[in-house]
Amino acid sequence: MPGPVAAAPLLRLVNAILAKLLALRGRGWRYRNRPRHPGRSRASNLAASHLYISEVAIVFLDIDRGALRAPSGDLPRGSAPLAQLLDATKGRIGLDDYLARVRTAMARPLPSLAQLIDSEKGGTLLICGGGPSIGDLAQLKTLRHLARKGGKVWAVNKTHDFLLTKGIVPWGACLLDPMPWVAGYIKRPRRDVKYFVASQCHGDVFSALKNANVYLWHAGIDVDGEGYPVKLLAEEYPGCDWHVVPGPTTVGLRSIMVGYSLGFRTFHLFGCDSSLKVGEGDARLYAYDKAKPKDAPERWVTLRTRAGDQRFLTNSHMARQTMDFEHMVDQIAAMVNQRQMEPIRIIVH
């Protein structure tokens, strides 16, 4: 029989699993609210029956590391491992077009992200994606509470306008997707908001934000083992300000690395569900009105753990985001241990 449909977003559970696993391996990863039991040693505490992660999830300690990939054994009927969806995820523009857009963006009279490096040193960034969970009243209450405590609200894509309808003004907004329809994502730009726009974005995006406070950054990509556009920028724009930010494929996760460049070290993720909210007769990918991507087929997937199977409806883009999140966590942990990065905290709501 198929496992139950999970009530919590997929990325929230995956984050809890990874936080626990990295803690058990002694890696450089921080998480919140691990219960301590008086009179027990550190080893005994890690052997407790469960850990509380990020105030929202309980995860049993014996979850299998391979759960995020194709699990062993037969999957419930109608489900598939996340990795099966990844073949459907392809880059949206070619390398030549990508480099042409970098050159065009560099010709625009825009300030660079490089001018703000470490300007928010040690701060807290509240990254808001468009997943259904961000529309929950409890999530919005938590977001407002963290913002009052000094966290900076960061909106991706159409979440900018959605937050404004809730009376929440973002500190910053980020765009990454190269498609032309992204120009319609932010219809209510404000002068008191910083807009971080990747150079690969369509020209119409820059036109739509021509009167806004835009900062240019470059999304680093890897093609056949070579990193772009670092070489192009170094050779063709000597003496100019520019900053390349590598990282995952989706704007929500890449925002963690953009935020790190700005100096933030604590990251709260809202609405980065990586799964659809299944209700009676419908399945919502977003908290607001936005067309589902036509190049992202949907499928049920199963997250298999020794605590039991949980089923999620997701699409190829969100499957990639989930796998990217696991890879990013491993990379960050390794770089922290090698003292190439400062420790950071990620809390998925």
C-alpha cells in the first residue's frame, strides 16, 4: 500500500533529515532545538529516540542516508524516487545566450552586488519562496515575528507582490530565471527595496525594473568542468565591479549563497516547499496565482525512511531543488570544516 500523503512540505523534512545526519557525522552544520537530557553524555543524547529540528519536525535517528535517492526494494505503486524526475529538468537557455546576456547586463549602468559584500555581517535572512505553506497564517505570523527581531525579509519571484498584499515589505528581492515572463513577476516595485537581478535574466526584466533599486549579480554555472562566467568577466571587464555566485539551480536555494555574500549567516526558508499541497480536487504548487511551468512534469514520489514512507506530489524542478539542497548541505559542511566558509544556520519552516 502507498504511504500516507505527507502533511509537511518535502524540503522541510529533508532539511531535518540532513541536519540530523550531519550532526551525527560531526560535520560543520548547525540546527536548532536539540533536546538535552540531564545526566547524559553527548553520545547518550545523540542516541535518544528522536531529535527536534528547526522547531517543526521530529525525525527518528535511524533514517537511511539513501532515502533521498532511489531506495532499495520496491516502491509503492504510483510512486518514483526523486532521481527519476531529474532527466526532465534541462537548462532553459544555452551557453551562448547566457554569455550574451552577461555582456548585455554588464553594459547596463547598474551597481554590483560586489559593492555590498559583507554589508549585513552576521545578520539573519528570511528567504520567502512561493510554495503553498507561506500562505499559512502561522507561517506569516512567524515571518513577521522574525522580521520584528531584526531579520531581513527576502522575496523570490512573485512572492514579492504576495508579501505586499499581506502588509510585509521585503528588504530585498531576488530574480534568477532567464525566461521572459519573469518581467511580470514584480508589478509593484518599491524604492525602499533592493532588487538583486541575475545577469542571465531576460532584458525585459531589467526594463520592468528600470526605476527600481537594482543590484546586478552573476549566477555561476559549470559546463564541462569549466566555471562561467568568471573567465569572461575577468578578461573583458578588468577593473569593473562584479560578483559571481555559484550554487543550486533554483532562486530560493541560490538566495542562500547570495545572502552569504552579503554577510548573512542565519537563513530561514519560508515557502520553499519542493512539493505541491494536495487538497480535495486540486494540487497547489504556489500560495498565489501563478501558472505551473509547462516544462516540469509532475509525479508522486516517496521519501522512504525506516520510520515509514511518506508520499509527496512534486515536479521535476522541485525534485531538482530537493537534490540540490542535499548536495549544497554537503558542500557547505565540507567547506566549513576546511575553513573555506564560516558556519551558517538554515531553518526550513
